[in-house]
Amino acid sequence: MLNQQDISRLRQMVAEAKQAAIVAHINPDGDAVGATMALQGYLQQFHPHLTVQAVFPNQPPAFLMWVEGAKSSFCFATDKEKTLQYLQQCDLIFFVDFNNVDRLEELGARMRHLTARKVLIDHHPQPDDGFDLEFSDPSMSATCELMYLIMDALGDAKKLSVATAEALYMGILTDTGSFSYGIQTPSTFRVAADLMALGIDKNAVASRVFDSYSEHRVRLLGYTLKDKMMVYPEHKAAYIYLSRQELNDYHFEVGDTESFVNYPLSIKGIELSAFLYESLDASHIRVSLRSRGKNISVNELARTHFKGGGHFNAAGGKFFGTLAQCCTYFEGILQTIK
Ligand SMILES: [Mn+2]
């Protein structure tokens, strides 16, 4: 629940600031890009005294970049000096859709000494300390849902631009798998209804996000499900795994494997799914985890075994070793799950 005191403090912090940045997590997804660009659009519209800039630790996938303002966002991975220079001059920094500065990797380390006020807006459990103001609510389906409610509490929701509303809608749409999971309260549907009333083209948003894959991506999915999926009905689990070579064979681009991890869950009786794949620089294995229902917390699984975290039903982490070792390790974990 939003409390009026936090909203007043936010209003005051924005009024007092001159230069702000909005920073999302590494490998930005639809919710991260949507929340970041919506907040930027909102601040530009309602608080024009403020210079504001979206900052992504690395490049978001192309199918998210249609959102207004996204193309002029800063990308730390490709332009470190410009990004750091901008951040150094900020007196206000928003952190959206994550709650642990470690998730920014190198950018996080480079930001530690900054003295700007820090505001968290996020829906993951167990937020870190160290923020000056926290909007953290794991009952939200998406950071974009929370972001809308904050804008509403500030009294501005009815005047949002269509572009801002579409960015927010994209975040809810992607974080809930088109309104099929992660929704815990009726609030999600109320927010979606409000966004629709603002005039968004919801079919066009869905189409831009979900119908813009390359042929290579669709073939990679086919290959993965046919040849690279292990199913363990006795453990109600399945996983898929890909090497860097296989990703390269299918001309992998950022975002191509987004949502792959959800496919094994569409098998009847499977409650736990993992996607294990070699990182870009082959230094480690990226681990993406999903579960269905209330039996398995992949947040706990990721925290215990893969130096990561996330939500009860969706989380991620890392494994340091080879892909084969990671598969064996994961199979070992399955033995411990009833
Ligand atoms: Mn999210």
C-alpha cells in the first residue's frame, strides 16, 4: 500500500532536484523498459524543470525499443564515460524493477560513491537497504503497475500521455505473460482498465512486443524444445539448455531467448522449469527459473544455489562452471525436491 507520507516525500524530492536518472536492471525486460520510459515521460510532462535521462546497464532487446524515448536512452555497456558523467551530476536517481544494486554489475560498483538521493520503485521481495525512499511492493504484478499507482497518488494518472500509458501497459503485459500469471490482486486489472481508458492501442502494444521475432529466433525455439529439453515427470520438473555455439548458430540477438523458460511449464504436470545457457563472454552459465503454483519458490532456489533471486514463481541467477556441470548440478537439486 502506498502511504501519503512517502508520496509527499517523493513530490518534494522531485521538486528539489535538478537532474535525475532512471536506472533499470541488467538485461532489461519489458517491465524494466516500460517503467523506466514511463517515468521519464511522466517527469518530462509534469516536472519540466527537471533534466531526466533513462539509463540501461546494457542494451534492451529491439522489440522493446518502440516505446517513446527508448532510442535516446543511455546504455552503460556501450557508452560508459557519457553515462557516468551524467550520473555524477545527478541529484536524484530512481532504481526501477530491481532492488539490489549488485544486479547492475559493473555499473553498480561505479555508482556506489554517488551522493544523489536514491528512490526505489520495485515489486521484488527482500529489498536492499540504502535507499532514501522506497516504494517496494511484491503484491504488484509489475513495477509498471506500482508506477501507475504512484502517478495516481500524485494526482496525475488521468492526464498521462498515451505514450506513457502504453509503456506502463507493456510492463504489465510482459511481466504477467499477457495477464496469465503473477497477478495477485484485482488492482492489476483496474490499472490495465485505466490505461485502456487513456486511449492506448493495446492490440498494437501486444503485437509490437510478441510478434516481432526474427525467423532465427523462432527456429532456435523449435530446436531448443525438440533437442535440448530434459523432462523429469517424477520430479515435476524440466529444463532446457543452450551453449554459446548453439546460440551463435541461430544468430542470437539480445532478447531472443526471452520467455523460453516458460515453455516446459506448458507440459501437463510440470511445476518447475529452468533455462541454462552460456553467458555472452562464456564466463558463466545464466540460470533462469520458473515455477507454477505454491509448492516451489524459485526465489529461494536461486538464492540458495545460483547467487540470484527474484519472485516466488520467477527468478534467476548464475552458475560458475561449464554448461554440463550446471546441468548435473541442477539434476542434483531435483533429487532434493519432493
Ligand atoms: Mn518486473
